[in-house]
Amino acid sequence: EPIDWYAGKQYDGDTRNAKTVLDNLGTYYPGATEYEVAGFFFWQGDKDRYKTAHAARYEQNLVRLIKQLRKDFDAPNAKFVCATLGQTDKDTAKGNEKLILDAQLAVDGKSGKYKEFEGNVATVYANPVRMGVSSNGHYGGNAETYMNVGEAMGRAMVELLKAGK
């Protein structure tokens, strides 16, 4: 029996919803007549850590995601900020969590691995600012984690926008 799922379904739905808002900007933001997609924020990876096949492909998929978002929103110069999973410590990470952490750190423009991301992609290391133990446990229900990570991501975006690359 067919199921209502396919690879990429969430991406398709999320981008479709975002484009609906942008296409009807005045409805959602009265008086607004134009917009610029200046950047994207991405904090994800928890579900991918449960399957080695997903974790092993995380880096190449993250690179594709950055490029595809820029293409789909006709925003080739849009900045991109990614945050790591808060529970993953650089010094003790292993297995799938290490694969994902390494992938997220690799796309940071300062890493030098992807020259095209220099000055326009940043990764926020979330471990030092998290409260609670794990993302799948919603950091013990401590909203401060989300505030801390959001603020750190915002600061990273501001730095990218200031750099202007």
C-alpha cells in the first residue's frame, strides 16, 4: 500500500510554504511590497544520528542543501548559518554523532574545505551554550538552550552579512 512519504517531502513542503508567504507578502506583512532572501538558518541533525547511512552522507547532503536553497530562492549570495547538535562535544564525539559534527564543521567557510563557502557559511558550535543533555530530549525542556543557540546563530549571521561576501 502506498505511503504518503518520499525523500525530500519535508524540504518540498517547507520551501513551498515559504514561497507562498513571499508570493503573498502583503497578506502576511501588511504594507510590505518587496523582500530579499539574505540568509538561511539550519539547526538539524538529530534524526540523522540514528542511522549510520544518514550520518555518513550528512556532509554531502548539507553541501547540497546549501546550494539548493540558494538556487530555489534565487538567492545565490544568501548567507547560511548552521548549528551543531548541542549534546555533541568536539573532544568526546564518536560514531554517528562525530560524523555529523565533522560534517557541520566542514561546511563552515573558515574550515577551508569548501572554498565557495568562505565568508558566506558559518557553523555555530552549540555544545558550550546548551542546557540539558540531548536534542531528542529537547535539552531537558530548558528553553534557554534555544535562546542561546538562536542568539549565537544570529551573531554568526550578522558577521557574515557585515563581511559582505
